[in-house]
Amino acid sequence: MKRLFFCIAFAALPHFALAQTSEPPKAEAPAVVAPAPEPEPANDPMAVVRWFYPLRVETSPPPFSARLQKLFEAADANSKKLNAPVAGLDFGFQVNSQDTEPGYEKTLRFTPRRSDGKRTRVRVTLRNYRAVELIYDLVFENGRWVVDDVRSTREPRWVLSRLYMSGAKEK
């Protein structure tokens, strides 16, 4: 209780000091701290894949290809119609789970795979309650790299575009 009293009294000291001066305090312009703009993924496949980590919740549209974006939107529309999550939207594909293990970010590894200048792959491994390995397929579309598909190579195995197609058809 004494500690609480001293904390309150200490916090109030500047107000008492200002009240004792004869001249009113000068109003200072409040410091405006604008949030740093979210960087666009660089025109680099590795940077595009890194964009998905840390996990994002509706901050901006994902860097998906037109094909994958169309499939995502169809699954999302069906999910809203059913008022329930559908296949592809019922887990975080980036971590192959609905939840994340504390510290999973420390286990993230990104490895470039083959590339032909128009298509490329990036392998992502992490530990999230179990070993996770994902392959991101990217395409060069409209002057930038975008994700065209993602697949899990370990159980449970899935392909994101197929999940979105299935989610769009759920009843």
C-alpha cells in the first residue's frame, strides 16, 4: 500500500511543480508518430514469401497470383455465405495449423529452389508443434513475383489451390 501511495505521489510531482510557477506552461505541439508503412514485398521471390511471416490478419491483400486470388475470393465468399470457415480458410496455411507454438518464428528457414525466370520455388521449414515443410510456387506476373500455390510436403499434406476450390464448393 505504501508503494502505491509513493508511486501516485511521485507521478503527481510535476503537476504540483507546474502549479507553483507564475507563468502558465507553454503548450507544445504533440509529437506525431506515424506508423511505418508496411513495405511491399520486393521484386524478389524470397521477400515475397517472407511477407507471410509473421502471420498477418487482414492487413493487406496477400501477394497472390490472379489465379490463386480468384480461388481465394471464391472460398471466402462461400465462407461468408455459410457463416463458417471452409477448406483453405480454416487454418493458417503458413504454419500448417490453426495455432502457433510460442517461438515458432525462430525456427523459420527459407531456401530458394529452382527458377527459370518466370517460375520459381521457395522451401519454408519451421517447427510448429511438429516439423513443417511448405513449398511456395511463385510466378512472375505483371512485373512482379507472386505466390501461385503453396503445398505441404508433410502430413497433413495439401495443396492450397485445391483447398480453396473445395472451400468454394462446400455446402
